[in-house]
Amino acid sequence: MPLSVGTKAPDFTLKSKQATGLVDVKLSNNFGKKNTVLLFFPAAFTGVCTSELCDITAGLSSYSGLNADVIAVSVDTPFAQEAWAQKEKIGITLASDLNKEVTKQYDVLFPMLAGAGDTAARAAFVIDKGGVIQYSEKTPTPKDLPNFQAVKDTLAKLK
């Protein structure tokens, strides 16, 4: 079971590959300023993940209009994430949880995906400006997408 609504979101600092090099992505940088949509996805360069993050990129203005920052986390390296983002024109922050620490903290580890090893499950969290989880969903299978309308409805109540 993923962390539940009302739980204080575990803070983290993960690496992201940007044009300027490796940078830190720290959840608490948004505390007091913005809400955060925290997405976990299994793997870069896969069909469902590409579709999901391209759709989020295309609708990014709807999240910023709801005073939310979107961070997507996978267990891929930051270099693989960057290559994928460039290839697919993904415009949201991708953060690497290579050691699976954050994935485990949020209780969204997916064991042995397709026999290839442990990855992040597909999951969505809405974390308010105070750092408290207001929406929590782990999908039944990696092929299922989170309920993004419910994510947006939750954000609309937090504005």
C-alpha cells in the first residue's frame, strides 16, 4: 500500500540531468510555495511511460495553473532519463531513484518487473505546500495510468 492521505511526505533529494549538468531535485524546495504532483513510473523508453509523460508534458500548463510542480521518479539513471526526455520531448522534471530509497519510502516498489528487476510501480501523489499527502494512488498494474482527473480535482481544492 502506498503512503496514505494525511501522511507527511518523506522529503528526498534525487539527481536529475539537466542541460547544466546533474542537479538536485529536493521535494521540500516546494514546501510553502507550491503543491507537488509526484509521479512514479517503471522505466524510461517504455510505451506506457512514454505516453503518460508526454501527455503530462502536453498538459503541463494545467498543473502550473493549479500552483503545482510535477516531478516524475523512476529507478533509471539520470543519463537514461535525459536521453529519453530529449528523444520524446518530455518537459517535466525527471528524478533518478537509482538506489530505490524513495520508491521504498513511498511504498511503491514493484518487484521483478518482467523478470528484469525491481522498479517503481506506477503511482501518483499530490503533496500540498505543507508537505502533507492529499492524494495517493498506486495503479493495479504498470500498464494502468493514475486517475489524473482526480489528481487535478485534488489540486483545485488546494489552490
